[in-house]
Amino acid sequence: MERNLTLGSFNSLSRSGTQIKDRRRVPVFKIVSFIILFVFCAVWISPFIILFTGAFRSAQDAMTYPGQIIFPHSGYTIEQFEWILAGKIPTVDGKEVQQPSVQTYQFGYWIMNSCFSAIGGTLIYLLVASLAAYAFVFIDFKYRNLIFAICIGSMVIPGAATTIGNLTNIYSWGLNKSILALIIPGLGGIYGMYLIKTFFAGIPKDLVESAKMDGYSDIQIFFKIILPLGKTVLFVQGLFGFMGGWNDLVWPQMLYPGSTEANMKLWTLQVGMAYVVNNSKAADQVGSALAGGVIAVLPVLVVYLIAQNKIIEGMSSAGIKG
Amino acid sequence: MRKQELIEKYGEPNTPLDGSIEVTPSEARQLLKIHNNKVESGNIDSFVSLKNINKVYPNGVQAVFDFNLDIEAHDFIVLVGPSGCGKSTTLRMIAGLEDITTGYLYIDKVLSNYLQSKDRDISMVFQSYALYPNMTVYDNIAFPLKIRKIYGPKKEYRVIANNEVINLLKTVPSADLEKSIQDSQDRTINFGKQFEYFSTKYDISDRASKIIVRYKFLSQDDIEARKDNIISQLEQENEGFVQELANKGYSLNENCEIVDPNGEVVKQKHRMTKEEIRRKVFNAARILDLGPYLDRRPKELSGGQMQRVALGRAIVRDAKLFLMDEPLSNLDAKLRVQMRSEIVSLHEKIGATSIYVTHDQTEAMTMATKIVVMSKGWVQQIGTPQEVYHNPRNIFVATFIGSPAMNIFDGTYNGGKVIFQDGYTVDLGKEFVEKHDKFFEFKVKDTERILSVINDKSFENALAYLNENIVPVVNDPQAVNEALPALRQILEGSLQEEKDNLIEGVDEIAMLIEQGDNSKYRKGIKHLLRLLAKPNKLNERDIASLHSAMVFGAFNENKEKEAQVLSYGKNKKEIKAKKKSHKVQTYDINELRDLAEKLLAAFNEALKGPHSIKIGVRPEHIHLDDEFTSKNKTKGFEVTTGVVELMGTELLLHAEWNGADVIAKISTGTLVKPHEQVKLTLDKSLIKVFDNNSCETIE
């Protein structure tokens, strides 16, 4: 009897005021999903917190309790950056933390080389790839489809498989002591070319035909019409290329093995960082590795934050999924 | 042959080659190279001439068959046909965007097959407008001009600029000038640079306006104070420039053109200056009412405005030939009508020879001076709009041109009388009997001629003779030489078009033998054997007439499908074979023979007595019985109206009559209601009668 009554009143309530009922219900699903998301965010962001705070702690605070991660008891300092950039080795209790056997770090060279590899390599690659894409889309040459099929087919060969071949080539051309070797193998990349080609294929052929009838040559059409129209996809590919060049470790490490002084000047930031990390295993040296990490991650992070919207726009316009 | 020899024989390089000389293919290739691909032909009378143009796409589809057209200067040609009829392909071949598989294209007497499209001096409006989204309207219109090089007198631009500044300071009131200077510094007015404001406002060169900006006038008083000083300074400068030239032996004439020591104006190839470009763009903008939109980008424009920008870009070039590929099909109906008349008036203003492609017969009828009706890659009829409308050559043209389409009925012809299915008879009179008999007599004769060409055995005989009498003794020049006259005689009796070619070959062999050149004549005989083994060939006109009979005529029950297979190659094997050969299609001669024999029988039958025909009546020639008075009026007939569409000035009346859907166009004087009985009548003199088999108009 009582049960019927409650059921009846519940029904009438739900009929007359659905909103009230909804507001009272606890959104369990949302809470659970937010908790899960929060956990994942914490897991994802905690290395960054450790990285950024650790880089600004003094050598004696390098390994602190978790509670002191954000508020170290001797305050924030930039002595770790002074160490790796200017060679001023910090001291703990009057003793220098680094052994004299370790080579001085060449962060200036490493940053320069990384910039060359990432920016220079990307710009040259964009030129080469977009010219190739233009040819594949707008010029009707013999065996075009066959050549393109071979190019695409070559994408299934993993990069690691061709590394040794590339290295042999670089050595036989005598480029193993040059920073040009950092960018040359990457210029034959197919993926970026394919991306740009897909975008170019969406540009009406009439534009090119019309310009040709007016007397423009292919190269003029390329620079005057196609490149300005393909800005977004070039930007996206440029960003990919920049990230790839900046973050590449295996190739430069294979190119310039051994920590001789001459080789060290050819290293990129990533190789240098590997060396720094390797030398910073003692508790009071960890800060130098963290400071190096900040330098390595900062440009990529800044670029991403600035260009976030454009990346999404470019990706959707170039028809990339996932 | 060496380059030097060729030059000696055929003239200096880079000059147009005389197209009437005969050369071998290998020589031709070298000659074209030497003469920069320029070949002129004195035999061409018209401005643009297309001769036997065929187009086969790389996938084996033949899009255009034997296209022949002569275009006079200032003509407005419209290519019209249903989609897929090859009209756009033809236009793109003229534009140089597609290769011409076989045939010749002459533009202004120059053979243009091998010229790149930029060297053909044509401009084109694309269906999608092809405006560059990254440029403003001004830049879009100026784009073709920026690359152009013109051949003209060399000018001393420094003197011109100084003169312009002097002129400006002398003539323009200084108050006015002060205001312009203030305006030019105003950043809110959308101008790239300060000097560009002056260039545009006073129509002077950029160089001159830069000079004005350089003086940094502060106020009206400042201008007045420094004016005379500046003028004398500039005049002095000018004298300096003239002196500079005089030292080299050159002088300037009144137009500031440089004159060389011999008294002739120095000419050079140069890019157009910015002022010239600006003047041309502004002029085009004025013609097309684009002034307010010049600094906008294409996406900020409406469809009609984009269309006009595309037209503007085409007209600034002053090209010889103006091509338009369905330029109005992206516009809405009202704008289309407006742009249609604008294009016509533009054509009247500029007078450029134009070729216009459309699938809309209304556009064709209203714009053209000459219409080319196409279907399935074949030209059906070429003529003025009136001709095409009043005297359609066959049933396709009759139904395609005119809106609504012509009504077609099945019927029978019996001695000057046209009898519809239900027995309704129209007497077309004695004149028509005469026409009818003449038409069929001609057709019989023509078909007999075609058959005789198909059945011609002369090549077969020649081949047999060659195999029997010459091949066994091929190594004995004397014996071969003796056998040749008989071969020549056989060939002379041939009906084939190629026979002249072969007879020449025989003569050449005889000549080679006389010269004692033993290796070459054997090659010639081999070549003869190969040529003679080919099946008989018809000329293009005959194939075209048989083709249209095949596609539209009464024998087409399954033939239409076959014809499609023939041209579109649905069969996988066929496609493969075509891809390999990539040649202009040749018809199966046996199939053509069958068809021609059937046609001949039918034509003969038609001359003897009653035979079935198709009757065409245009909707505008069907009238209400009680409204129409004419001596050509036929007996009235009753129909039940179906749908009645009110079009404003007229009614479109749909009804069922004689197993076909009749549409009649009736003036709205009498309002006819749907689903009621009305009495209609036909205008006897305007009835078209088509032969059921060839589908050509009997007239």
C-alpha cells in the first residue's frame, strides 16, 4: 500500500516536472569520468611539474621530498642554467658537483644545430616536397602515376631499415663531419609530400590552366598562386617537420658517435641531452638534466601554444584523420 | 637532314613557315623546331579553322569525331549539345589545354596544333571562373598583363616623369594639391603606399608621384613658394638626360621615345609599366562596372560579380580569340539572363572573335551568330540560329533546338499525304512530293556510291596482283619495273580516297628502279603491301551520315547500344586494346556495309510507295482551332488537355495525341483549363517530315 503510494507520487512528479527530478539526480557518470580524466592529467602533467620546478632548484635541493617540490627550502635559483649554459659549476658544501673528467657541455652549439636541423631542414623540405607535389598534381608527365605509386609504396619500409643505408651514403659522400648530414636524408620524405599533394589536388586545375594560358611558367604559377593557396598545409607540414627535426635523437646520435670535442660541436640538443642525462646520475646533478630538459622542450611547447588553432584548421583542411 | 641544309631549303629560322610546302615527317619535325613551331598556311581563308579534328583520350574514349569548322573574324560561335557531346573538349583543344589527336587547327592562318596555349594568343573564361582567391579583384584582372611582354618603342621614363611633375605643378591649383597630399597621408583610405594615391588620382607614373612625395610639401604656401624653383630644377635635370643621350648619338622625340642616330625609333620588348596596366584594368573595370570592387577578394563577391571579374580578366589581354566554357551555368536563372545580354553587348563593343560552349539551347539561340550543334562527338549541324531553328538537318537538331522541344509523331507517308497513327491526314501538296522524291533519289544515289566504295575490290585485286606478279620476282628490278604499269592501272580504277597516295608510291618505286637504287624500292613494295592490306575506308562525311543513321535511325534497336560500346568501350578487352593503340577509331567496315545495304533497300522502298516517317511539329505551330486563321491551317482535332502551364504571355498545353505527348504553345488570349476537350490545329507549312531510317529532314 505504502509502496504503491510512493510509486504513484513519483510518477506524477516525473510527469509534471521532469526538470526538478533531473536536477536532484547525482551525475555519477560525469563524476567518474572527471576523476579518471583528472588522474590521467595528473600522470601526464607531473613530469612537467617536476621538470620545471626541478630546473630552478639549487643543487642541494635536487632530490627533495614530494612536498617540497613546489616550495624548496632554499628557494628558487637559476644556477642550474648557469651551469649548463655558462659552465659555472654549482657547489654543495664548498665542493663542485661535477667531476673534472666530464667534457664541458656545448649547449650553444647544440641549440644552434637543433635549430638548423629543425628550421633549415623543414624549410628546404617544404620547398622540395611542395615542388614534387605540384608536379604530381598539375603536370602531366609520363609514368606520373607509376612514380607516385613507387613513392607511396616506399612508405611501408620502416625508417629504421633505411638508416644504415643512409649512413653508408653519408659516409661515402664524406658528409659525416658536416651538419648537412642532419637534413639531407629527411629531404626524401614521402609523407609530407603526400600531405601537400592531397591539399594541392583540392585546388581547382582551372587556376593553373588559366595562368598557363596567360603565359606564366610552372615555376611562376607555383610561387604566385599555388604556394599562397597552400599556406595552411605548408604550415602544418612545417610544424610536423620542425617537431620531427627538433626531437630526432637516433639519426644524429648515429652520425656523430663518441663524445670527442669535435663531435660534440655537431650534436643536436637531443644528443647533448642524452649525454647530460648520462652524466647527471648523482643526486646533486639531477638539476642540470632538468634544466637541459626545459631548454629542449620550451620551443616545441611555445610553437604549439601559439599555433594551436592553425594546426587544427590545417589538419582538417588537408583531410588528415586521427 | 642537317639544320643548315633545311634553313637553306626552306628559309630563315623563327619566321613563319609556308604551310603549303610538302616535306617528309622527319623533316617536318626538325623544321617545326627551327621555325619555333610557326607554320602559316595561305590556303586558309577563315580566321579560325578546324580541319578534321579528332580527340581520343588516353583511356581509349573518342570524344570528338572529325570536327570541321571555319570561323570568320568577329563571329560569336556557340557550341551546343547535351552533356558529354565533346563540345568542351573541342574548346579545350582550341585553347591548347588538350592535345589534338589528329587534324589541324589554324588560328589566324597559323597552324596551332603544336603551339603552347600561351603562344596562341587566346583568352578563356572558365566555368568555375578560375579567380585567384589570394588576390584582389584588381590583381586578378591585372594578372595576365603582368607577365605579358609587348614590343614597342623604348622610352626615357625619367624625362616623362619629370615632365609629368612639371605639368602637374603648373596646371593643378596648389590648394587642390595640398588636399591630395593630406589625403594621401590619411591611413584610413585604403592605399598601399602614399605615392600610389597620386598615381591613381592624377593618372601619372609611379616615378612621377614618387618625386612629388619626395618633396614633402607642407602647405599650400609651401607649394607656391617652392614651385618655380622645383620646375626649373626638373627642367635642368631633363636637359641633363637629353645631353646624356646625345653623347651616345641618340635623341628624344616629342613622345619621349628614344631615336637612334639613323632617325628611327628604337624598339624593344618590354614588360608593361604599372601605369599601362592600371589604365587597362581601370578601363576593363569601367566596361564591366567593377569599380567599387577592385580592392575586394573574390570570396567577398557575388556570383555575377565574380563572373564579370573573369570576363574582365579575359578582355584586358586584347586576345585574338575569346573562349568561354559554360560561363553562366553557375549563376541563378535571373542573373543568367542578365549576364547573357551583357556578354552579347560586350561582344558588340569589343568585337573579338568568340567561341562559347553551353548546353543551354536558349543561350545558344540568343547569343550566337553561328551555332554548332553537337551530339556524341559528331557535329550535327552548323548554321545561324534561324537556320538551325527553321531548317534542322535531322531529328536530333530539331528536338534539341527550341523550347519546349519539338513534338515527334510516328506516321506514314503516302503520295504527298502525311498520315498520323489515328488516321489524321495532312496533305502537304505537290511541292512536297517533288521534294520527297528528290530527297530519296539523292539518298539512293549517295548510298549506292558509299556501297560501291565499301565493296570496291580494287585494292584486293592490286594486292593479289602484287603477290602473284611482283613479290616472287622482287629481287629482279627489271621484272618488277615491267609489272608496275599494270598495277598502276588497277589502282587508277579504284574508288578509294587513298588511291592517289598509292599511285604516287608506285611511281616512286618505278623511279627508284630507274635510278638503280636497289635496296629502297624493296622497302617501297613492302610499304605498298601493308597499305593495300588495310580494309577499305570511307571519308568522314559518309561515316558521319551512316553514324547518325545508326544512332538515331530505325535500325537502332540494338545498334545504339553497340554504337556506345564502339565509342565508350565498355568491354574490358576492348579498352585494353584501345589503350595500347590509342588511335583514332575506325569502324568495322562489314557493319557499315550491312547498314548501308539496309538503308539502300529502305530508300528504294520509300520511292515506290507508302512508308513510315517521323513527323515533327513545334509547339508554337500548334494552335487552337477557333483562334487560328491561315490558308495553311489543317483540319481541327480534339484532344483532352492534361497539365496546363501558364508561362505569362503564353500557355503550355500538354495532351495525349497519337500515342505521343503533345505540347502546344498557345497565346493566353483564351485560357484553357486542364482536363477539358479542346480543338487544336496545325500549321501545315511548318510541319517537318523526317525519314525514318536516316533521320534526316526531307526537304
